[in-house]
Amino acid sequence: MNTVQITVTPRTELGKKATKAIRKEGRIPAVLYSKNGVEHFSTMFSDVKKLVYTPEFKLVELSLNGATHKAILKDIVFHPVTEAIMHIDFLALVDGHPLKADIPVKFEGSSPGVKLGGKLMQTLRTVKIKTTPENLIDVLYVDISDLELGSAVRVRDLSVPEGVEIMVDGAAPIANVVVPRVMKSEAAKAEESSEEEEAVVEAAEA
């Protein structure tokens, strides 16, 4: 599993005024939640961009107050207009202690429906799981080898390792193969032509 190392600076002053000053310096206020409580610090955009702007799930390793913590990204607050990162929450990992995380979904196999001209539409890109750090995974796989035109794969079709609990409704669709308009149009024309031929035959027999 990929790990991103983050350089952090402990925060001694809290509150709106101190937070505003940190942002003015070009730094991002952040918090680490752990079994020992909450620790406040700040970091730089350059340190977290590979963690935030990626579809992959990554672990975080940060050194804070003389200790190294392994953690995961818990929450991010973006500016409503500029979309700049305003605040980040991290969750420290503790062996044996359950955690929840959003894990990306990837496909295995080739869809027969896609080979026939259909388009694979993914509706669920991540799935929330509950597990412990020792069983944490960075990807969930779903097999699309039997995915025909107009059919879908669902959360219940995921390959789930032991020790991992899915926190999403099993009936929720992950992806489906959409029949393109061109194929629908051609099918409609073929059906219309067939009906016309049948009408001609019936008229001739009459």
C-alpha cells in the first residue's frame, strides 16, 4: 500500500485568529485524531497534494511532537469558491481498533456487453468499509466478465477479503453497460422493417 510522508509543524495557538494567520502563511491547518486525543498542526499544500488529488487510497506517515504516526485521511474542507484546501482531518491507525474508510473500486475481466459496443458506466467509484489496520486494503475488485448489454454489477458482487465489512447496501449498483443510441436506433429500425415485411406477407396471403 502506498504511503505518503507529510512534514508537519505543531500548532500551539488555536482559534480563528491563529488559523487565519496560518493560512496567510500559505499553510493548511490540520488535526490528528488518535486514542490519546486530538493534536493540532499545519502542513503545506505540496506535502498533501499527492494524497488529496488522487483516486487511489493511501496511508499517511507524519512525524509530530517526536512521534511518528501512521494515519489515513479522515476529512477535507475546501473553500466553497476557490476550492482551496482549508482544513484536513487525519485519523491515527491503532492495531485492533476498527476504522471506516472509502476504498476505490476497480474492475477485473472484460465485459461481453462492452465488446458488443456497449459503454461501461461506473456509478460508484468508492465503497465505505469497516475493518482494522492490519486488514486494511487499498482497493476492492469486482468481476465484469459476465456483464452483458443493459446489465449491472452491484456491491454484493465485490470480492471482499476476510476481516473487511462492507458498509454499503449490497443492491447498490457499481457499474452497468449502457446500450448506445445508435444501437437502439438500429434495433428499432430492424424491428420496424420486420413488422413491415410481416404485413406485406399477410397482405399477399389475403
